[in-house]
Amino acid sequence: MTGLVVEHRESLFSRRLRRRRAQIAVGIAAVEGVLVLVGVVSWWAVVAAATVSVAAYVGAGRWQLSPGVRTATWLAAVSQLVVVLVPVGIALVGLLALAGLVVIAVVALTVILLDRR
């Protein structure tokens, strides 16, 4: 047994797509992230695409009877949101690195000022 629930009217393709949807979404997001980093695609275009894809999933995709359509809209929404969150994550990591440098500088300054020699 594979542990998967087979939904009514679900084809072999939609079962495979649903089973691997997280991997596919990360792959799409990786390719699109590289395109954003290289400058082929604008980040604001990605934000607009994420808005449209999330609206499509929430508005129509979740309620579709076709498992393939549900999975495709989920893939589009998740992959676009991951691409949008990558620059936010990079900014947060940068801020944490800067805060770490400030702490190291304060400790070093304290050690130097308290040196009695």
C-alpha cells in the first residue's frame, strides 16, 4: 500500500501530480527565482502573478471537482508565494547578520575598553 487516498474521478496523472506537488512547486519556484535574480523577470511581476494565482486558487481552484485543476491551481499559488518570500527571507537573514555584527562589535569594544594594560 502506498498510503494514498484515491479520490473519485481522479486519473493516474492527477494522483502523481498531487503526490509530488510540493517538489514540483519548489522546482518551479527555483527556476523562477533564478530568473528574478538574473533580471529576466521583475520582482513586481512575480508579486502580481502571486496575487492572481492565489486569488485563482482561493476563489475557484479549491472548489473544483476536477482534482487536476485543484492541484494545478495549488501548484501555481504555492510556487508564486515561495518566489515572493525568497527576497523577504534574504532581507531577514541580512538583518540578522547585521545584528550579529553589531553584537560582536559591542563585545569587542567592551573588551578593549575594559583592558587595564
